Amino acid sequence: VSVIDNGIGISKENQKKIFEPFSQLESPLPREAGGTGLGLAIARQIIEKHGGRIWVESEYGEGSRFNFTLPLANAGQSYPRKAAA
């Protein structure tokens, strides 16, 4: 799955940071709403716990493409569930 935008893009240096918890990048654009910097970190945790992968392709000034993959399960295949804490 890919999500593409035509925003300002993300530098290579900042691409390494955006999946870390509480990461917020400086932007020349005004922020209309604040955030916690947790969205991509949570998405990464969920995707990786399901055996998937998430990554970004971006060039500063060109926009970004966020991609993720998840493995397909065979019909009827079940996975063990962890007991509730």
C-alpha cells in the first residue's frame, strides 16, 4: 500500500527520524494543528508486529510516498493469541 503527497518532501536526514516516537520535524509552513509525533511510530509498531514493513521515499521539495507491506495469510490459517495481561 502506498500513500503519496505533493508536499514539501522530507530530507534524507529527517527520513531516519520520522518513525521514532515523539519525532516532529521543523517546517517552513505554519502548523494548523499540533501533534504528538506518535503516528508513524505507532504505525511502524503495528505493521512490524504483523510481519510487515513500512518505509518512506521522499526528496525535499518533491513530496513523499509512504509505503507499507503486510504478509498474506492462508485462508483458515490461525495465529496464536497472547493472553491478556
